[in-house]
Amino acid sequence: MTVFAVLFEEPNPNLKAKIGALFEARFELAPGQTLVAVEGKTTQQVKESIAEHGEMGRIFVVPISNYAGWHRTDLWEWIKVNSGSVV
């Protein structure tokens, strides 16, 4: 699967709910910062599944192929499980 970061302006409860409904595999880093894991979709397809023309507000979707940082252990475990990578 590919992990994507979905970044959006908060508060946006409608967008947050839509992301929750669309993506079973998700991890909320912080308000307005959610990782989602999907199989066989491009960045454009992920963005369009959320909102085609900005109707849900400002969003930014980017695939994560490489990463580093300091964060909670459950984040690294989630990425490992959902991307098949080794942390």
C-alpha cells in the first residue's frame, strides 16, 4: 500500500468525517494532519476521492516514500504495517 499525508485547514469537521469514511487505514498525526494508506491509487486519485474541485476546503495530498523524525511509537508501527516498509 501507499501511505499519503493529507493536510488540511482546521477546523473542518466535514472534511475530517469524509476522510474517516473513505479511508479505513488512517492515522491522525495532529488536527488537520492525517496519514491514509491505499492500494493502487495515485496522489491525484486520492485527492479526487476526497474533493475534486476544492469543495471541501483547502487540502494537500502527498505520497510518503521516505520519512524520518521523532514521534510516538504507534506512528512508526502504523507506517510499517500499512506501507510494508521497515522503520
